[in-house]
Amino acid sequence: MGIIYIWETTHSTEPKSGWRRKRARRRRMSMAMKTVCVTGASGYIASWIVKFLLQRGYIVKATVRYPDDPKKTKHLLSLEGAKERLHLFKADLLEEGSFDSVVAGCEGVFHTASPFYHNVTDPQAELIDPAVKGTLNVLGSCAKTPSVQKVVVTSSIAAVAYNGKPRTPEVVVDETWWSAADFCKEMKKWYVLSKTLAEDAAWKFVKEKGINMVTINPAMVIGPLLQPTLNTSSAAILNLINGAETYSNASYGWINVKDVANAHILALENPSANGRYCMIERVAHYSEVVKKLHKLYPTLRLPEKCADDKPFVPTYQVSKEKAKNLGVVFTPLEESLKETVESLKEKGFFVPSAAL
């Protein structure tokens, strides 16, 4: 079975205990050679999902916006198992029915395609419409496809933690939190708004249609890059190590891309997986991230001062209980930072000698 291009308009976290390990192995064996779909497959998280799915023996139908662009497909085509079990499709998030033939015959669907940018001129067109309409279009195709047993949607902590409530060190954010659209609009957090509206619309849709859906809600995703292009969250680390004079006065949750990808697959394979899953290894202020980078790479020129003189934005906690129960084992932030820097070197985005 070779690579098929269809043009249309339209690390292991296996549980440690013996019985859990055997159960997980049986579950993977039962899923092997089943067909799944991954939307936005050329993206940062999605590329790792595709890689892990192929490693586990799945047949993968992957959608990419530009199948004829090597920057979007070469890294996917080079994955182990791609020649035999990867099928590339062209599909448009904003075109209703665009995903019908892609999800046909699939038992699981991973919807990851959604834009992630900070600097936008038209939030509605650039972020909100692709996120909301795109999600509903994919779910609409799933609703028409009897073979689909479960849909796993890549949401974000952006849809969880932005509601105006205080976030201080003693506060624990969990899956019951929801971001508030009005607050997002007031603060002009357009990406946050897009993810909030998209997930809210998704839950309403699947409730009406009886679709089995799970959402994965990561924060700032870092770690090794498979794709040859620079994604937004990796760019945040590149900026720090590439001569930035200051660091942002901001505290974010951080998570390894491999953990996020693995969580998606665990959510598909585990019959008891349900609802939302926050994915954050640690919440850290940029000052802490800089300190960890300095410890890892003492010769790099890193920013020594904050971008403003205001008190540091406080950190907060995020519950890991649901994710751990799913089988996720979190990669420490220090390891994720090292993997990110080494990958940025390997991909040619960062030349260390320039920063010495």
C-alpha cells in the first residue's frame, strides 16, 4: 500500500505496573491496523501524533492544506511506516463537507487543525472562523460517518484558564474551569477566544449528535520539532536563546509535545477516557525558564531583565490527576527545554556561536 494523494475540494508512557502494562499492550494490539484520521497533520503536535500512530500500526488518513508543498509533507512521508500506511488528503477547514471522504472508514478522528498566531489583523477571519467553523465541519463529517467511534480534539488551556478569576500559587486550575468569551474579548486575547468558542461549540454539537468526543487541553507546547518550519510555541524559546534583551513578564504552563501527542492516542485507545484533559507539566514564569536555560547552557547569552518593572505575574497550579489516570507520564520542564534547544539547532533555526 503506497502513499495516496487525494485531491478534493472539499516515547513511551506505558503504565509501570505489570497488569496495566499488559492491558495497555492488548489495547494497542486490538487497535493496530485500524484506520484513523488526523487533520492538520503537518502541524507541530499533529506530526507527532502521526508518528506515534504509525509506530503503533495504525493506518492514517492525514489532511494537509498543501499536499504539494515539501515543507508540509516531506517530514511526514519520511516517517517509519508512512510508505505502507499513510494517506495524504487535501481538505479545507472552511469548506463544509471537505472532510467527508477523509473520515470515511475511520474509527477514530484526531482534529488538530487550528491556527495559532499572536499577531493578527483580522481575528475573525484569521483565527475564529477557522477554529470554530473548522471544528464544526470536521465534527459534521464525523456525524455522517457510522464508522467513527471517537473524536479527539486538540483544544487548549486557553479554553480553560482565562475567566478573570485570580490565578495565584495556591489556586489549582482543573478541567471544570472554562474561559469566558467576554473576558477574552475585553482583553483582546483573540487566540484564546478562538479556542474557547471552538471547544464550546464542539461540546454543544457532539451532545446534540451523540458523538463520543474527548478534548486535550495543553498549554505552551515545546520539545523536538519534526516539521521543518518554526511553530509559535517553539519560537518563544528561540527568542530567548537568540539574543533577546528582555524576557516577558508572563507565567505560562509548559508541556512536552510528545506527552501531548501521546495523550491524544491514549484518549482514543482508553474506553473510559472522557471529557477534557488539561496537559501542563509545570506553570513557570519566563524568569524561571531563563534560569533553567542558563543552567543547561551557561555559555548562551540570555536576557537578564524583565520587559517591564511590574511585579512578576504569579504562577498557579494545574491539576494533573485526570491526565495521570489516562496514563500520561510527564516529561520534566528541564528536559523539554533541552530537547527544544537541541532541535532548534538541528533544524538550523539557532546557531549557538552567534549567541556566544
